Amino acid sequence: MGLGEDGPDGLSAASRNAIASAEIVMGPPRHLALLGDLDARTVDWPVPFADGIAQLQGFRGRRTVVLASGDPFWFGAGRVIAGTFAHDEWTALPGPSCFSLAAAHLGWGIEGTSCLGLHAAPLARLRPHLTPGAQIIVTLRDGKAVGDLAGYLRDTGFGASALHVFEALGGPNQIVTSGRADTLGGAFGHPVCAAIAVDGAAPVITKASGRDDALFDSDGVMTKRPVRALTLSALAPKARERLWDIGGGSGSIAIEWLWSDPTCQAVTIEPRADRAATIRANAARLGVDRLQVVHGSAPDALAGLPAPDAVFIGGGLSAEMLDHLTATLAPGTRLVANAVTLETDALLIEWHARLGGDLMRVELAQAAPLGPKRGWKAAYPITQWSVTL
């Protein structure tokens, strides 16, 4: 049941009836305190949250009410609880979410506002959403996290953003504090959420594949921007798909794959420990901490990984690798490989003759100083093979 900060005064008739007829009411101590004296037995939801699920299962067969903030299916407990019990064992009675309440207070259209749950996630998940003019509403862990959020916006170059902080949103004790992120101060209490009207002159992560190379820390080994754009186009990410990125380097391919949709998943396999560490750092800083990094060499390191929908071979390309992948991957898996050396070029030509697909030669040149004038400086040509198995 979704409970607002105004306690029972804001509850629907159905919610009131559910509490009145309950044998057990379970929830955070703050929520239970809002209800006052009850005839039902009250049970504090423990910390960590997962411990409460087992306790709740012990109440099967008894009329039990669970309290949660607002709409428990907006980054709340609803999905976890609903996934634990059969559908005929529970009924949801949601209240207004903090996102709806904050948008209504500010006059923001919620369909044009990014809503992020950062109460149990790193602030870096904001990074792909930070562009001047964007409107973002986020849940936060506690009052201290408000200062952390303001500091993050300042440090990423978006300190000019307007930050609206909502304490006890929707209740009689609601407090709204507004100011610039780089000057906002003070102490804040829980529960708290914040709305951001983004402003600043920092670089923005674009939406097109082939982002600026400077976004990614690397030791120089990475798929550069034009080739990365062509590679992502060949990999063709779709919602809910998983990528294997073999020979991750800086992780740029896997990170861009994850940026394509929040439901996409990716695993990058990197044999060098220093590069694996760089990939993890890039993913965390760029807001895709869900990237799974495997330190090891393919194909051995592929054992036990969830099956992919697409595979990119950016390093370690060999006949043995292709033999293994084509023998073990499911039909319909998309495979993309890039070759730079004469040996791997010949290998892809051979496999194209065997399995078909698309074989493309990429030759790029950039303008560069040539004496007092300019000339074209060519990069090594690249052969790209893409095929659906």
C-alpha cells in the first residue's frame, strides 16, 4: 500500500478499510508512526530490505498490510513483493508517487521529465541525462545525499542547474528548498527527493552512436569514434538485448551499447587487469555501472555467461575464437568482428565466404598539417564482417 507523508488523512477508503481489517501491518517505523495506534500487530520492516521478504512470507495466510511510500511500483518495493507471491495473494493500493507530487508542484509535464531512482544507486547514473534544459526528478537515500547531489552537479560542470529539494513531500510537514546546485547549502531530512532543471556548459553525452573519444579513459587501445559508430550500427542494439564485448579495451563499445536503452545488458571480457579496471572506472563514471566486466581470456572466460544476442570481437580475433563462437552461440545471434592486420583480414574474408553476411572495408583519413599546408593522413584500413548466425 502506498502511504503519503500526511498519514491516514491522505488514504483512500480502500486503504483505510485494508488497515482496519488487517491482522498485521508491516512497514518502516516512520510509516507506522504516521498511523498512530492500531488494533493490528505492527512489525517494523528490517534493514536490509531483503530480510523483510522472508519475514513477510512467514505471514502467509494472515491478512497483512505492507506500507510503502507513494506508488510502490515507481522504484519501490512493489515489484519485489509482487514477484515473491502469487498474483492472487496480493492487492496493490498505490498512492501518488513523489515524482507525480514534485512534477505537480513545479508544473512540469511528467511525460517530458526523466524520473530516476537514486536512493539505492550511484549519482553517476545521472550523467547520460545531463543536458541543458532537461528536467529530472530523483529519489535520494537521505538528507546527506542532497549535498552529494549538489556536489556531483557542480563537479560535472552543471552547477548552474536549479535544484529543488522536497522534504516530507505531500504531507503537512512538507518543506521545499530551491537554489542553484553550486550554492545550495543547509541540512535536509528524510524522506527527501529532488528535482533538477539542468543548466551548465559542460560536455553533453550525445544520443548518436560514436561519441567523443575523450569521454573514455584509455591507454590508447580503443575503437575510435568513426569505427565505433559503424560497429554499433552493425551490432544493432535492441531493447532488452545482451552484448558480449570480447577484448573490451576501454569499454567504449559496451558502454555505448548500454546507452542505447536502459534495458540493454552487456558483458565485456578483457584479458589485461589494468584495462579491466579502466573499463569498470569508465562505466561507473559514465552512468552504466550495470556493465559486467570479466577479467579473463576468451573463449575460456565465456563459460557460464548468460547467452548474448550480439557479440563483438574487438580483440583476440582468431580462427579458434570463431570456431568456438559459431559452434556454441544460438542461431540468430549477431556477430561483428573488426580486423586491422593482414592475417585477421584474410581470416574474415575466409569466414565471409563460408557463412555469408556483410563484409565491409573502411578506409578513413583526416586532415593534418603537411609542411605549411594540409594533407590527408590515412588511418589503417579496417575490415568489418557482420553476420547473423
